[in-house]
Amino acid sequence: MLTILLCDDNQRAIDKYNMMITRVAEKHKIGVALSVFLSAESLIFHLSDDPNQADIIYLDILMGGQNGLDAAKQLRGYGCKAEIIFLTVSEDYVFDAFDVMPVQYLIKEKTTASKFEQIFLRAVSLTKDKTAEMFVYESNTIRKLIPLKDISHFEIWKRVVTVHCSDGETFKYYTTMERLEKSLQKKNFIRAHRSYMVNMQYIAQFNAQNLLLKTGHEIPIGGTYRRQAEEAFAVYMSRFRIYRA
């Protein structure tokens, strides 16, 4: 059973997308518990004690009171890991929206039913992947599972790998960069330097000499890896786009 929250200050929009979500879920035999909210403030209040009770959040941006983009940033600040889908009438906030790592930014009147279904299924898939995409950290008698989405980057020095998590926590263990790189194939990590593997979702700026991460870390870019890293990041960025019918 997936928990889905729908937030919009327009009752007609609430009714429309409530019906669309319900129909798509029934079509694909996906169990959902759907709750609706008419303001960002009520959504935040609902999630304040348990920010991860939701699996998917559909969120309008232009609402009376607090807007949806600020609400999403606030929820991320609380540690909310839900998949966010923006449903809005304006294209003006698309680049700002990227900061909260949404599944998609959809323009209400230009999104077809088939596209809505496609994005819903993508969000469902990402939600399921959260339980499967784990990094296994082992050191001596310690074995720990860390969600890959919570790892900003790996740093290696003389076969000692430091795992950097988004909350500032770090772990160390022994391996080779080659083995680490192989284990992270097709998991949105890029080799930026002989000593660094970076989770692309944490890249805030791709500069000439370094990567600036959302965690505040600066990662050097090695000349050997620049072109491959740029191409991989361009592909990653292309997944985030405005859909137009």
C-alpha cells in the first residue's frame, strides 16, 4: 500500500487529480491510500511529526499562503524522502524545483492522461527502488545497509574508502576504486576523479575544475574523467524536463 498526498488550493484540481490517480492505481492494481490538502501549511503540519509517512506527494506551486516550492524545500529540510511531482500552471519555477529532486514538473493544462500515467508509474517504481537500492558497508564484524540515495559521494585514499552521507555522517572500509566503480554502475554515480565517485543527484554546480555538491563539498574533476562525467551528467539532467503536449 502506497501513501499518496495531493496538495492544491483549487478544489476542482483536487477532484480531477484525485480521480486520475485512483483510476491509474486501479488499472495497474496498485494499492494506494490517498489524502488531500488544500494548503501547503496543512500538508506540512500533517507531515511535521513523521515526514516520511508519504511515498508520493503531488504538489501545486502557486497557492495562496505558502507556495508549493517553498513547502517542498521545507519538507526536504525535515528529511522527507517522498517522491515529489509538481503539478502547476507555470513554467517559471522549473529550475528552482530541481533543488528538491522531484520526479517531474508537469504543466497542468498540457499534461495528457497518458503522460500523467507514465509519471505516476515512474514515481511508484522509484518508491519501490528505495528499498532495493542499498549499499552494503562491511568493516571487520560490522555490516551496515545504507540507502544509496543518502550517499553524496565516495572518497578513496590508499584503498581506504570514506562513505560520505548527506547528513554529514561518514563510514570507512577497505576496497579498490575499480571494485567500487563496478558496484555502482547504472546507479547515478559518476567517476569525477581517481579518488572520487559522486552521486549525481547531489551535484549543485558542474564547474571547470570541480563539482560543488549540495552538501557543501567541493570535488575535484580529473582531466581523465571530465568528458565521461559531463556526458553522464547531461543524460541525467535530460530526465528532468517540462512536458508539453
